[in-house]
Amino acid sequence: MRCPRCNKINPVGRPQCIYCSARLEGNYGTQRKRAVTPVNWVLILTLTASIIIVVVLLLINPFKSILNPPSGGSSANPTADSGGGDAGGGSAGDSSGGAGGGSQNEPPADPNAPADENNDDGPAAERSAQIPDDAVEIDGNYYLVYTDMGLSSMDACESFCEGLGGHLAVITSDKLNDSLYDLVRAAGVNTAIIGYSDSKIEGNWEWVTDAQPSYTNWGKTEPNGAADEEDCCIFSTTEANGKWNDSEFGYETRDFICQWNDYGVEDEPIAADIPSDAVEFNGHYYYIFDNGKDNWSEAQSYCKSRGGDLVVINNEEENAFLYQYMKDQGHVQAFIGYSDEESEGIWYWVSGKSSNYTDWGVNDDGETEPNSDSRWENFAQLDVDMIAGTWNDSSFGQNGRAYICEWE
């Protein structure tokens, strides 16, 4: 009760104010205590049970949904529409551009991906690929033309594609070649780099993948580039039918085609297409061609397309056999797989093969071959003008165009 004199509160039941001793009229009875109602008990028990459940769940699976968010889902490619619609709209350093100009923050789901269980080949590669939304699907693979990216070399283009889980395009058939050529034209350009190069060994053209398809589609007189210069394979700018040309990077184009989703592709064996009248020596087969090839690289490409190589000579017996075979076929010279085109004076065998055997001849002037420091006489040949089948260095086509292919 509040005291009427000092206005201070006194305990119930006190007849006088404990502060000023004033009489407190009507301050009777006992002090009331707050009761806990049944409703309050229900609220308390519910809150306690909820706390216990949360603690148990955290102990069983602590923060799993926070630390390990699920991958994929509807969050993939949130900026799919940000790339615009212009062909070739990309810029250096990002992943936009090419046909359609789409962005590549996350890959779309691959409808052709194999089942994930018990498969260690395809799914892992497919999951790492960042396939743009505007990539074009052709027979289960995806392709996109990139333009105006400002890259400085073919290796940089390949690294760019690999960074997105792909590689430069590998062409395996006329059908695919025509489709990719149409894709290039649709991107607003007339040529683009594919994944075929002889940058490692001049004249030895290889695809960027382990798989090495035998398909080629060179234009007339191609490839015809000099060493260390025209190492890139592009669609020809002079033949408007999808034929190929060898070119120096950046001279005709810096645009390129990326490819995704050829996971699980095994090396394609090149079937040995040995002529029926080829000759055999120590388990190897040989055939001399004179079919109008315009350069040594083109001759080597033709041998490879038939599952062979320009011949690599390993000893005196093999050399004598081939020299006699050449003469029996009515030829006075024939090129073999030995060249210093890549670096003047440093001779190498095709396809990275090795042989310690050489048999350079002496010409009519008494000069020992190879005798030319000209970058044009870069190819070894068997020549009847040399003594007993020894070799001469010559330019391809100077004295003839015959060459010998070998199948192991």
C-alpha cells in the first residue's frame, strides 16, 4: 500500500508506514503471489522441447547444409541472357563472344551425359566443362566460335578452351567440317582456327587431343607454309567451300572454335591403307608415290592419311633396298622422311622417330651433301646422281615430286 504521507509503498498488512510511521488505513490481508497458469506451462514446455530438438540435430549433422551446399540446380548460369545476341561479341579476358555471344558462368545440364554410376571417364569431364548456353550441339559435342578475344597464339587459344573444360575443335568427317564452316560464317567471320597444327615438328600435323582422326580437308597446294611460320590450320579464305589452309597465327585470323563433351573418345586408329603392289622388307612395307603433291609436308600428310609415314631409313641394307626399288619403278629420285626445314642444318625424322643412320653423298663437284645453306633445300632424297644410292638435299619439286611411304 502507498503511504498517504510519504507516498512510498509499504508491505501488505502493515498498519503503519515503515518509512514515516504514518497510519495506513485498510492495509490488511496477505501479499498476493503471481500464479503460473496452465497456458504458461504449455508455452514453457514447447519452447524447451524445441531447443532440445535443434541441439540434437546440430550434434548429428552440424552445419552440413551451410558448409556443403548442393551443386547444380536452378542457380546454374544466372546471367545466361547477359551476353547479347551479336556474333563475335566477346572481349579478351572473359568467356563471352563467338556465335551468339553468350556468357559461361555455369554449364547447362548435358542431355547426352552417360549415367553417373560406375563411370570414371565421361561424367568427371562433363562436370568440369563450362559449356556456354549458345554453344551449338552437333552429334553429341558442343561447339562455339570465339571472335575478337585478343589472344596472342594458338597455344593461348587452346589454353582458353581447356580452361572451360574443352579444347580447340577436332574435325573427323566432311559432315562435321561443313557444319563448323557454316558455324564460322554464321558468326560473321570467314575463317577460324581449329585444333590442328605442325608447330612441334614441321610437316607433322597433329590434333590437340590424344585422339588423332585421319580426316583432313586441305585446299589445293596446301599446306604450303615455310618452317616456324604457318603452323595453324584454318578454313581457307580463298576457297569458299570449307577447305583448309595453313597460316601464321594472327595473319589471317585470331578467331577460333572451341569444342566440348567428347569425353570417352578413344584414339582413333588409322587403318593401314597399303597398296596391293607395295614391297616388303624386314616386316615393313614401302610404296613410292608420284601423285602431284606440291611440298614435302603434303607428302607426309598423305602418307599419314593412309596409316603410314614418309620412310625412315635405319641401316645400309634398308637404304640399298629402297634405292633399287626406286630405280625399278623408273624414278631417278625419291624423297624420304628426313628434313632440316624446321631449323637449318638440324636434320630430323618425321613423326618424332629416330634413326642414327645417314648416307649423304658427294656431288659432281666433289662437295659432300648436304651442301646447301639455303632454306629451300631442306629435304633428303635418294638420287641416282649420287654414288650407290647416297642422299642429296633438295627442294621439293626441283627435280621431281616422288616420295616413299612406309608402313610398320
